[in-house]
Amino acid sequence: MWKRQGQVHSVTGSDLIQCFTLPVGGTDFMDQSGYEAILQRLHDGRHMCKDVEDLMKLRALAEEKYGRDLVAIARKAEGQTEIGTLKASFDKLKTEIEKAGNLHIQLSEKIKEEVQKIEVFREHQKEQRKKLEEIIEKLQKPKMVLHKKTMDSKRLFEQRCKEADEAEQAVGKKTNVNTSTHRQSEKVMNRARLCRQAANLAEKQYRWNVDQLEKTCQDWESTYRSACEVFQQQESERINILRCVLWDHCNLLSVQCVRDDDCYEEVRKILEQCDIITDNNCFIKMKKTGCRPPAPIEFQCYSDVDTNGGVGRVEMNRLSVMLPGMSFSGCPEAGSNSGGTYTPAQQKGGVTEEKYMVLYDFKAQEGDELSVSKGQVVTITEQGEDGWWRAWRDGISGLVPGTYLTKISPHSTLLAAAHPESNPIK
């Protein structure tokens, strides 16, 4: 059944005979164009089968290579340093990528199976077609030889008939002439009789050759018709199997696309459960070192420590001498939160100033920035919310990054002023 413009057209076994009829007489008797056209169509069909095989072989190789690459990528990826839900998502992605790669390898094997079906089908048709072609060739050769003999006997028959007519005309002329002798007349008549006998024999031979040629042509045409029916059946099977193979091939690719999407959908489901807070809490739970920061180190005078390790109340005359400019009424009592009269900030012109030590070198990039070096002490007058603080050093003001600074205690500043040679922040 062939479909043409949405209608179903039934193909009979005589369609190829009607389309490629070979004349049995006349000047076109030797014409083989019809038979050659059928053979060319069958040859083109074989070539088409080979083209489909090559296409599917290359696609199978591509799918296999792609699948193996996916498996290698999935196995090579590490991601062992991650924790929590993000690690679970990444591990799921690797698993699904490897699964998709194995599915593509399986798809490659299925395509190779389809290619083998086409190869078996093509070889089967080739053997069947070869036998029919050999049979037709065997009948074609004697038909051509007999046709040549028939044409030769026809020409001989026409020549003998012409000679017989001329001899009989000569007999009539001799009979009308009174001067001809009896012997001459008898000679002419004998020649005419012999020519007629030769013409009759040529006619008999010619008729026999025509009859034999007719029988041979009938046998050849019968075989040719049967061969055309087989050829047409082969062509129908070829078109049908190629159509089915291509259809199945597209179905395999569509199914593979759906499977790939299913694999990655599983990854998306895990990613939906990926939570930032959960991962951060997981890190805190795994790596936490405590719930409270360490207690600050408080200053204790050497003279305050008694033999029992307690702190007593003594005067700070030595310390007052060592740290001039500080006003102390004495060391604080043990357990008391009140200290001396110094504060971590000084008032200058209504603006709070604090001392900070530089932790890292910083080189100014803009005109309103201040270059500082590690270990220097600067005075901070403003702390911007953007992280840039205004600092004073040696009468110069400018912006420095707040993360480059650390606050220093007032007694460290005073100690550095009293003993610059032992400045811990120099």
C-alpha cells in the first residue's frame, strides 16, 4: 500500500510491467530502457539503505561517546569539601549525570541493533534480486540471438521472393517471344521453379523463426513479469522497513530526551530542599568551638597580687610616675567593674577621638584617602557605615578601611608614650 497525498493507492503486481513495458517487435524490440530503469531503481534503493545504515552507525557512535564522556565527568567530579544540603544536591547531580550517560550508552546499543536489521534485510534482498537478474539474463541472451536470426531469415525470405518474382516475369517474357527456342524456354522455367522453391523454403524458415521468437518472448515476458512483481514487492518492503526504522529511531531519541529530563528533574527536587540557613547551621554544629567568646584579659598590678594569689588595695605611686598624665585614685578592688579615671576616648573640639593600630599596609588610591603602614597608631574621628573611617596621623586626615585597624586600650597608649623604646605596637 502506497500513500499519495493522503489517499491510499493499491499497487498491483502489473504496475511495473505497465510502466516499463519492453516492445516485442519493430525497431524498438532490442530496447532495454524499461528493464534498466527498474534495475537502476533497485540500485538506488540499495544505496539508500546503505545511507541509512551509515547515518545510524554514526549516531550510535556519537551516543556511545557522549554517554562515556558523561560517565567520566560524573566520576571525575569531587565536591567532597561541601557539606549539608548543597553537597546532597551536588552528589545527586553526579549520580544522575552518570545515569544519563549509561542511558545514552544503552541507546547506542539499541541503534546498533536497528542497523543490524537493515543490514540483514539488505543482504536478503540482494541475494533474492541476484537470482532473478540471472534468470532474466539467461532468457535475454537467447531472445536476442533468435531475434537476429529472425531478422536475417526475413531479409533472406524477401530476397528469395524477389528473385522468384523476377524469374517468373522472365518466363512470361520468353513465352511471348516467338523467336525463343524450346530449350531456352525450358531453362527459364526451371530457374523460375527453383527460385520459387527457394522462396518457399525461406518463407518456412522465416515463419519458424518468428514462431520460436514468439515463444521465447512469451517465456521472457512471463519471467520478466514475475521478476517485476518480486522487484515491486522488494521495493515496497524496503520503503516500509526504512520508514519503520526511521520512525523507531526518532522514538528512541524522544524517549531518551524524556529520560534525560527525568534525571535532571530528580536533581531539581533535591535542589528545592537546599537551604542556606540549614547549611550554615550544619557548619556551625560541625565546627563550633564554644558558645561564648573568651573573657577579656584584665590588667593586674604586680604589687596587687598577694602571696595567696588575691588582689589587694595599694597605692599606685610607681605607676603614676611611669604613666604621667593619668589620674588614678588607686587600683580597682577585686571584682569591681570601676577602674581609673581614664577612658578609651578623648574629647577634642566636641568630637570623640579613639586610638587605633594599623594591622596592614594601605596605600592611598584616591585623593581623600590616607596611606598608613603596619604598626602605626592613628586617631579615628569618624566611622562611616560603608567601612571607610576618617583617620588623623601627623596632622594629616584621610580615609582608611576600617578592617585594617584594631582598637587599642588607653593604658597601652599611655605606656607607649612613657616608654617609646618598649612600645608593643611600634
